[in-house]
Amino acid sequence: MRILRVLNSTTNRNVATLVGATALAQVIQLLATPFLTRIYSPVFFAPFQVFTSLASVFAVVAAGIIGRSVTAPFNEM
């Protein structure tokens, strides 16, 4: 019964949604990369890949900052 209570909690459901969405975005990018490399030459694809890599790093930082603010108690805001 305890497992069902953990699986049905709102927080765990929200975390699962975020993890699933992030995984789906990574899979889409992974599947799209071979097609994009066929369409675009390396001259055009390299800056795009650098931008994508930097955006991924900044997204992790931004998500970490948002996560800290969401879990902060209301009296600390």
C-alpha cells in the first residue's frame, strides 16, 4: 500500500512528467541528428550543434535554479 501512495503522490507525478519530457526531447534530438547531417553541410551544421550544446547546458542551469525556487518555503520568497 505504501508503494501505491508514493506512486499516486502529486510531487512524484510531476517529477515523472519532467523526467519524461526531458527524455523525450533528448530522443527527438538524437533521432533528428542523422537527418540534419544529411541535409546540411558541416559548415552549417557545426554552429548549430555548438548552439544546441550551449542551450542544453544553460537549460540545466535554469532548471536547477527553478527547482530550488519551487521547493523553497513561502516565507523565504
